[in-house]
Amino acid sequence: MIVYDGDCGFCTWAVSLGTRWLAPVPVVPYQQAPLPSLGLSLAEVSAAVQWVVPGSPPVAGHRAIAAWLLASGFPWSVAGRVLLLPVVSPVAGWIYRVISANKGRIPGPWRRGGPRCGTPGPSGDAPARAATAGGATPAHEGHR
């Protein structure tokens, strides 16, 4: 299972790409996830995407992305293995942290309305939730 920030347009967009190209796994915005039963805290899910497999500790950030790639079989598993190589993993982790810290400033298709990384809208209200009513799929299905 992927647990991501449903208030983040970039995060929702990235997860929607994953749901189209990678192994079918449940994707749940952390705002709708049962965090304690998943072994996650609000601080953890606010900081990074999480890969959760029952019976195993959660995996965060670039390692979560690598885990999804590994679970997706060839050719995606090759990219997952590369992300976890000792020489690549520290760089991938650094890139993940830089993107995560700046996700609200990155220009792209996720900026066309919808959630914008927890930033209040023009009226000062909270951003819209990124998941559909079922809570298991990303909202940006129309960007296919």
C-alpha cells in the first residue's frame, strides 16, 4: 500500500502516474488512512510517502518508491534496484528530500487547480482532498 499526502497536487499527480504504470496496489491519502493500524504517525506521513506491507515495517521516501518499483516486476524492478544501490541511494534520498521540501513550488500539470501541497486556497480555506470518495485512488484520473 502507498500512503501519500492527499493535499499535495504534486504527490497526487505522481501517485496517479504510478497507478497507471506500476503494479496495482492500494493508494490512500494519509488524511484518510488508519495511521495507527498501519504503524504510521502523522509526522512520518507528513514527511514522506510510505510503502506499507502487512507484517513489515513501513518504508519511506525514495525507498518507498523503490519498493513499489520492485513490486512491479521487470522493467520497473530494475529502476527500483538502482535506487537502492549503495552509491545511488544517498543521492536519491537527497533528491527526494529536495523535491519534497519544494513540492509546492514546482511548476507542472498538478498546478492546474486542485490540491496544492497543503497551501490554503485564495479564500484562506484548506485545500480540497485529493482522493475520490472511495479514498483508494488519486483524483487526477483525467490527466491520462
